[in-house]
Amino acid sequence: MSRQIFPFLVLLLVLAFGLSLAFGSVSIPFTQVVHILLGGTPEKAAWADILFKFRLPKALTAVLVGAALSTSGLQMQTLFRNPLADPYILGVSSGASLGVALVILGMGGGGTALTFISGLGTFGNFTLALAASLGAALVLGAVLLLARRVQNTLTLLVTGLMFGYLASAVVSLLIYFSQPERVQVFSLWTAGSFSGVTWPQMNVFLPAALLGLLIALTMVKPLNALLLGDDYARSLGLNVRRARVWIIVSASLLAGVSTAFCGPIWFIGVAVPHVARSLLKTADHRSLLPASLLMGAAFALLADLIAQLPGSQRVLPLNVVMSLFGVPVILSIILRQKQLRQL
């Protein structure tokens, strides 16, 4: 079953990617999408601009974020042996939110936050991403420092949660004393979006995401060893402390870079690994990790397509779409698989 499902997942990802390029407020025929991507002249000149300037970077961003968060979530669930663990369990998202809140809500001067950010010129495109990266890196640094000192994984988990609560408290305090216009801008950022990543930003986002995924792929054997506990992993000769640090680095890098450029994207990281386990019926990360990666990428593309409301000028909040449409589908898959096992 595990090998048979991979061609289907690849096909689903390709189909979702094609739909993401073809549909939106302006529909572009599939034949024209392929023709334009191959360097041909489109029937309408605007189609090429729509495709290359907006839809292609957005689709690539969705693929990277979906793959990153599902992979990160799988690592956290294995490391902490907790099915409810997600990519943000160590407070990385809260740290990123704090960095963005300090830029949007904590700055002085008049005018709205958008006016301030746009006034920064070329650097303005990276302002929020840089602030979120610094906030996430600050929390990650504290967690890694602790990970090198403590033996108990539960202690690390609780401390990471405390860091997250502390950062969230500071953000709430900033919101309380901020102007309504700036609070609205911050709320839009927290809703999540794949459309804000430009090609210059992709030069930073793509290598960072690929590095996190590469580290995750090298940690497949340690993750399998950790399934049965730290003592069992040590009996196999695994340096548990070192493995734990690298798993945290990979998961936090993937979650942090995704949050920095797209805002906090919920649901994918905690749900997709469960679907992968249900469909593959295995706990082997040699199959689970690539399956989660492909599923996460495809789900992110489909969720973004629904959020765009093809043929309409409205755009729904991405996190709302993921919860409203994703929860029933994923629950049905998990429950159906459990029913089949009982027959």
C-alpha cells in the first residue's frame, strides 16, 4: 500500500499545482498555461503577467509551506510522542508573531502600518519576514540551549510552551495599546496567505525551506529509533541528545521560515501526518515523511485555490478555509480507515 500510494500523491500534487495556476479571479485555459510556461506567446498578454508575477510564486510558496509544515509536524509528533503536537509546539510561531507585532504595533510615528512598511523602499518587502525570522530565531535559540542541557523531553516540551505563552502575552499587550488600523494589519498577517512572497523573497525562502527539508530527510533513521523511546534509541547506538537537537533545528526552521513569509498557517502540521499514517498503515518514517511532504503540499494548494474563490474578486482567510473544508475531509479519511481495520 505504501508504495502504491506515491504515484497517486504525485499526480494529485501536479493536478493541484495546475489548478492553482489556471484558476483565480481570472481563469486561464490549461492549454494556455502550458503554452506560456514553455515560452510561447499567450492569446492575451495579461495572462503571462498574471501567471509569472502572481500565480507561479504563490503556487511554489504553497508547495513549500505545505511540505515544510507537514514534515515539521511529523517530526514533533514523533519526538514528543504526542499525536496533538504541531510545528509550533515549541513557541516558534509565537516568537515570529512577536517580531511582526513589534514592527507593526510597537513602532512610533503617525500613519498606518502599511504606509510605514511601504515607505521602507526595497527593504520593505522583507521587513515583516525579517522581523518574524528574528523572533522565531530568538525562541529557537532558547529552546536549543535548553535541549543541550536537559535529558527529559517532557521538560523541553513544557518549557517551549512557556516561551510561547510569554511571547503571546507580549503580543496581546501590544495589541491592547495599539491603534485599530495597525491591529487590523496585524490580524491580516495572522490570517495567513501564500500570495505575499515575491520572487526576490523566494531567493531567501526557497533555500531556507529546502535546507530544513534536507535535514529532516537525514533524520529518518533517528526518528524511527525514537518511536519506542529514548532508552531503546540509545540501545541502538543513537546519540539521543544530538538527534533531538537536529530534529528541533529542522522542525523549527521549517515552521519559522513558513511563518516568517506567510504568517502562521495552522492545521496542516497536525492533521496531514495523521492522514499519512492512516493511509499508509505504517509508522516507518521512510514512507511517512515523503508521503506527508507530498500530502501537505497538495493540501496547501487546494486550500489556497478554495480561498481564492475562482471567478470572484473575494479572497477568504486561508486558515479559515483550511479548518472549514479540511477538518471534515481529514476526519472522514481517518474514521474510514479505522472502520476498515475493524472489519
